[in-house]
Amino acid sequence: MDASSTKLPIHEHPLFSSARFHSRCQGCGKWGDYYGGYLCNDSECGRIVMFHKECAESPLEINHPSHPEHPLILTETPPRFKCDLCGKYLFVQCFPYFYHCSICDFNVDTSCARKPPLPLHHPDPQEPPFVLIKENQSQERCRVCEQSVCGKYHYGRPSCDEYVHLECVDVAEKVKHLPFHPDHPLDMCLGCVITPPPLVIEHPKTHEHQLTLSTRQISFTCNVCGVPDNRSSYSCLPCGFTVHRSCIDMPQVIIINRHNHRLAYTNHLGPGFSDCGVCRRPVDQLHGAYSCSICPTYAVHSKCATTIKVWDGINLEGVPEEIEELPFKVVGDDNMKINHFSHEEHNLRLTSENVITDETTLCAACVYPLSDSGPIYSCVECDYFLHEKCANLPMKIRHVSYNGQFVLHARGGEGPEVQFLNHLSMKAIYIPYIMSTKQASPHVTHVKISCAQV
């Protein structure tokens, strides 16, 4: 395990600390900008997995005042998908963790376990009180966030047509105690109220000096991504470095589906680079970008390189390069015979002569005719053929159709990928590249070899 990582009980892989992330917390399911937390950097997860610091460090067992009879156990697979305190449905893809009592079938999500919903009090005793409404199909909207209260526990005064989500009571209280401007009411987005950005951030990989939050909207060009903007930002007061809040803690080393090599982030790109490898627009040499150490002119805008359609969310900093796996083993000393992973029961022999004239005889990989196609590999014992170029295809590739890695598969073996192959029609007997990650299963994503080379 890497020295900079931490193994916590809530997740199967080591977790790395993150100064900032914009995503959904895998512990409580809440989406937004968060400052301080953990992320999983393991490719087996197949997607970006992030946790609030509090969620990641949740104890495995708690005693909670809402259920004093029994302890509650942190559980990932719920027998029931609803929190008994706030009424939220805990769908597994969004809220995979919660505290559960198996004796009473009592559920509490991790957010409510840390801080139960606040009661709502109204200062004017002459007005009707708010009451807790558990089951309601009302289309009315919360007076704090202006979202529908339908299907959620909420406080309401139907006679006054006023409703408030349970979690929004806490939001209203936070507005009274924000550090930015305590003297007067503020016009702020709900996300900043729920998770106020820190006034200062120290993150040496973004900038060597302390960064200070601008509490007003200002016009600036972000030094990390090069995009001009007009909003609140973080700045270095001594040297004028300015950065979007969303550009703090950019991944240092990544691989994208538009290039075969790793890309490293640099704060100052410099001259001599071609247009962005994703959007094909010029890359500003004075701002941050990603570049390739092998291809000297290849560069990608920071924003373009880290979009979900291009990057798989894995930071490869400190991760050794993978050793390329060959699809076959050479048999004998003449380099003319191989044992290919797709046909391990027999060896294949290379021939440069056009021995196949029948146009109905197809390559087992790309399903194109073998006639007039150059050298081929043929089985010495049965009718199995591969184009030479198909036999030499890499075992793993990246493709613009998906942000993850595709692995070359053939019939035989075990797993959902092979089940998919076995259900292909007889007209589609080919060797595909398959996205074989936890995210893709059981809906296997595949690309034909002929398409993978486009």
C-alpha cells in the first residue's frame, strides 16, 4: 500500500486524501463541491469513488439515540432502501452505505447518523406550528431550496402553504453563522451554504503559496485551466496566481481515451505544442495543461483532459507503468509458429503466401475475408485463421467511445464477458474488445476489432 494512502473499513481499496472534489459522496450520496475527503484510485472500481472525510471515517458500529435498543451496524447492501429518520430512499448506486439494525429492520443513512434532522420551531406562537409530514405526494416546494417535497419527510404548515425539507432546516441555520459576511443576509447558492468553501487553502501541488478565497465575483483567467471567468475564486495575494475552486487538486498523471501514453500536468506548458488533442483548439502556453513525455508536441487542455467522457477518473501519480501483455507466445526458433490466447488448444503457423482464395473464409478476429489480405496465421490442425495484424493486436486499448480500458477477449473461460460472447449470433463470431470493469458489468460494453482501430 502506498505511503500516502489510508486503508479504511468503509472501502475495499486504499483511499487517498483529496483537497477538493466535485462529485457524489459514496458514503451519504450527497452531490456537490467538497473540501477535504478521500478518493479511491484503484482501476478495479471502474469509476470515480469519493467520500467525505466524515463518511470515510465512519465507525463500523454506533449506538444512536434514535434506536437505543440495539447498536447499528454500517452496511453496504441494504435489505430496505429507506432511511427511517429523514425518509430518503437509499438507492444502492447513490447511497450505498447506511447504519442498520437487523433485529428491528431499522435504517439510518450516514448523514442522519452523524446529525439527526433538526426540529423546526417558529418564533411566533400565534401562527400554526409546523408538523412532521412523513408520507405525502404533494407537489409543493420547499421554501428554502425550492425543490419538490414529494416523497420525502418534511415539515409543513398546509394551512399556510409552507413546507421545508428536514435537511433544509439545517441549511437555514447555517446561513445565520457563515463567516463571510455575518452582519447582513446573503444571496448565496445552496451548495455554498451547505458546504461553505474554506477561506484559505494550502495545496502545494496546485500552488506553492497559500490561496485565499475571494468572497466577491471577479474577472480573471484561471492559471490552471486557462479559461476566463467571472466568479468567486482562490488567489495567491503575493504573486497573483488565480484558480477556479474546481481546478484545485487536479490529477498529476492521467491517461485518456484519445492518446496511447500517459499525460502529466504542468503549470506552465511553454511553446512548441500543437492544438488540444481533444477539442482541437489552441492550447495557451502560459497556463496549465497536460502533455506527453513521449510525443513532444502533444498537449490537452486541463478541462478537456478531465471530462468524464475522456478520463476514467484515476490519478496515476506514483503508479508504475503496466507491462504490455502479448496476445501470443512464440513456439519454436523460427518465429513462424505461435500459440494465440484465442486458440490455445492448437498452434498457428504464419504464411506469407495467399493460400486462401475462398472469400467465405473469414478471420476469426475481425470477421473480414482472408483472400488478398496479406500474411495470415492458420491452425495446423483445424480451420482457424487470423490476419497477421489481428494476431498482433494489443490486449488492452483505449477508445473514444468510452473513458475506461477495453480488454481483448475470446470465447472460453468464465465471467460475464464470456457469457456475452456465448450469446453472440453465429453471424457475429468475432473476437471483441470488451470493457470488463465493475462499472460495466453486468451490461458488458464491447467494441469490434474493426471499430477499435478507427
